[in-house]
Amino acid sequence: MTARTIVITGASDGIGASSARTLAAQGENVVVVGRSAEKTERIGKEIGADYFVSDFAELAQVRRLAAQLKEKYPRIDVLANNAGGIMGARELTVDGHEKTFQINHLAPFLLTTELMDTLAASQATVINTSSAANSLYGRLDIEDLEVANKYSANLAYGNAKLENILFTSELHNRYHGAGISTAAFHPGVVATNFAANTTSPFRFMYRSFLNRFMLSPEQGADTLVWLATAVPGQDWVSGAYYAKRALAKANKQAYDAELARELWERSSAMVSQDMDKLDSRG
């Protein structure tokens, strides 16, 4: 059986690196994407995989990554949008977007849409790493996607993880007919360093004795690996949200089809405007 090409972002550490190791060991052609050049190279060389460095806090790097992937891989069977994290005080990226929103939602939205022709031709699966924070903290205001009002690290992160699910469902609505299958999932509370730079109370939990009761990265990666290797439409339902390999209940806003459509339209407009700004500078 020919190895499939599986692109995993946020794969230099945590559940992304664990997923990459597992899938590579199963004989898949894994492509590792990460922000840290040193860590990304280390994982790539460890598992014998191609690797690319891209910082999602800069959309130009996301566009460059998409161009590199399209050039090298005529077929992409699975795209796992796993990069993300919870941030600290409100901060804008070089693109002028709130950092949590851009890294967790806008950048993977851009990467996926830039790869759409390849993904559709490949009848691909797109997996988006969400979090139970979508229900705990998500209170999405479509008029304030960048959380300019009443910002908190938890609210920004919860909204971003809710946006991952809305993106998953709208991607299904728009492209399932073209052969693309989609899923979002909650990996569980995993002992990683994803909360290392946040001002959220999450940082205390991750640095305390509670860390020993958290899931290992391997356990957290289990549902991602399952979604990447099981058969959509047979083993899991496209467009849905999962936890522990089972359908899970999300924030009630996650089931709002009009909200999902509007988020897509606004995200598309944002990345188009950013491209227009680059063109005007060039």
C-alpha cells in the first residue's frame, strides 16, 4: 500500500510530535511543520520526515508554507491543523491581528484555503485541533473576533477553539461534496508546554503537581492519529467534533450554521485584505 502524505502543523512538540512519530512508524509519509527551527528539524530527522519551519504569527510565512507544500506534494491526504496555544496579554501580530486569533484560527484557515485545490484533488481529510475550552470560555462575538473588548487570555483562547469547530463544520458544508472530510477534536488535558507563555491561570496548573495527572502527549495524540487513519463516513462523521474517539458536545454556538458561514466570510476577507496590503507595499 502506498504511503499517504500527512502534513502536521505544530509538530515540533507535544501531541503534534507524538502524532508524527506514530504515523511515521506506521509507514505514512509525514511532513512536520513547526515554529522552532531547531525542534522542527530534530523531529523531522528523528522520524526521517520532511520538515518546514513556519511561524503562524506572520501570515506571509503561512503563504510561503502553502506554496512550498503545493510545489513539493501533488497529493496531500491529511492536513492536521494542530499548531496553536494560549497567549498572555493582548498582543497584535505583524499583520495587525490579535495573536491568539491569528495563530489558532486565521493562520490555519489561510493554510487550508491556500491548499484547497490540492486537498480536493486528493480527497483529503482536514483535522483541526480544538479544546474543551471552546465550551468553558468561548463566547464568540462575530463583531469582535479579535477580542478588543473585555480581553482575557482565556476568552481569546476559548473563542479560538470554538472557531476551530465552526471552521470544521463550514469546511464540511462547502467542500465535502468535492471529497474533503473534516473533523475537530479535543485532545484532553495533556502535559505539554503549550501554556508556558500565558498569563492565564492555566499556567499554574501546568507547572504544579497536577501535571502528573495529565495525559501524556501520546495519549493526547490518540484521537488525532485515529482520525488520520480511520475511514471518514465509515468510522467517523465528517464535520463533527470528537473527544476520546467519540462524538463530543461542544459550545452551543458551535452548531450555529449562520455563525459558521459568517466566520468563514470574515476570515476570508481578512486574509484577502492582508494580501492586498502586501501587494501595495511590493
